[in-house]
Amino acid sequence: MAQLHCYVPKEIAQQAQRRASQSGLSLSRYLAELVKRDAQTSTTWPEGYFDIFGKWEGTPLERPSQLPLEVRQALK
């Protein structure tokens, strides 16, 4: 498991410690859970994101044909 190190204002550190205690977690575990949750949620589009742009009304998009794979010489 990776170890992270960061600096925050004293007030934020105290608030994080209080919330960790209220959750029954160590500060390290509490912060790890926050980072994990944020990392998981930031990999998806927000709900309703594509509704902002409306429905596509142009011609259907087509993927161009793929080029053949290159042939490489074998290593000796």
C-alpha cells in the first residue's frame, strides 16, 4: 500500500481528526476512505452530464477503417 504525505491548515487537521473519531476510525483510515471514495466517483460522468448537450442530430458517426498492423522483425 502506498503512503501519502500532505500538509493542511491546523483547523482542517483538527476537523478531520474529530470526524475520524466520530466515525470510529483512525485518522489515517478515515483519510484513506475519503481519497478512495473521491477517486472512484471521479472516474464516471456526473448524472445527467450528457443531457446538457442535447441529443445528437447530425449524421451517424462512423469509425474509419483500421490500418493493418505493422510487421516487425523478430529479436535475435
